[in-house]
Amino acid sequence: MLVILVKNVLIVSKSQQSIAPLSGLLQEKGYREVEAAFSVQKAECLAESHPFDLVIINTPVMDGTGIELSFYMADSTRAGVLLLIREDAVEACREKIENHGIFIIPKPISRSYFCQAIKMWEVSKRRLTRLERENMELKNKVEEIKIIHRAKCVLMQCLSMSESQAHRYLEKQAMDMRQSKIRVAEQVLNTYEN
């Protein structure tokens, strides 16, 4: 199943001159919602009020290096973070930055490298979204199992059924009433726990 990305981006940079070309490249790639911030404070405020898919930080920013902002964005938002940093500074901070799940793009920026990094981020985002969905499905399944188990225990306690009798009861009720087993279990709990 293909996941369609909303593709809204925040670009943080100290000047409009550096935002315009990045914004143009992103719009070529289908990113329609591109916002700009010129300071750490403005970027943090925007991130709190908008669910950005991607944050691009062109270091240094007006009121800081941008590295601390990249950590904040990576740790407190669901956005992917791309950090544009001078090539001679990359190795000094690569490990710490990458440990936060931040993509690094060395400056000066090559158009093809930038586009490749965006594509890698999109692939990672699709994979992460799929894993999150699978994780949520598993959590829901575990919750259902807990509720069904609790309903069996209630039947065993209140109606003196064995575990296999309680299990069969839930299955038969679900079949007879044309409801899911979880729905029958919830009805049992509502009846006997209240």
C-alpha cells in the first residue's frame, strides 16, 4: 500500500536568499506547503502549531548554530530533520547528530545530493509510517486479547465455568449474535463487572 505524504515543510535559515532556492527545489518535488523561519524561536513556535513532515535547517541560523534546534525538532516533533552544515564541520558532529535520527547534507549543496536526501527521507518516512501502523494494530490486538481474557475470567468466576467453557461461550455468542468476539467480551464485562 502506497502512503501519500502531505509534504509540508519548514525551512529554517538566517536569510531569504538561502530559503528561495531550497523552496524552489522542494516545490519541484511536489512539496506545496513550504514555510520559512529566520530564528530558532520562530521555528519552535511554528513547529508547536503545525505538524510539519520535514524540517530543513540551514546552519548557522540567526540566533544559534541550528544544531540544538535540529535536536529539538528530532526529539519533540514527528518531522524528519535535514541539517545543512558546512562540509568541514560535518565530521566533528556527525555521530551526535545522526544518533538523533537527523539527516546531514554538507554545504555547499549539490542539487542531486539534496534531491537524493529528500528521496531517502521519503522512503524512510513511508517505512516508519508502515511500522507505526503495524505497531498500532498489534497494540490493538493485544488489548483485545486482554479484554477477552478478562471476560473469560469473569465468566469463570461468576458462572463457575471452566476456561474452555468460557472460551466456547464467547465464541458461540459471537457466532449466534453475529458480532466480534471482542464485542461479546465487552458485553460480558459490562454485565458482570458493573
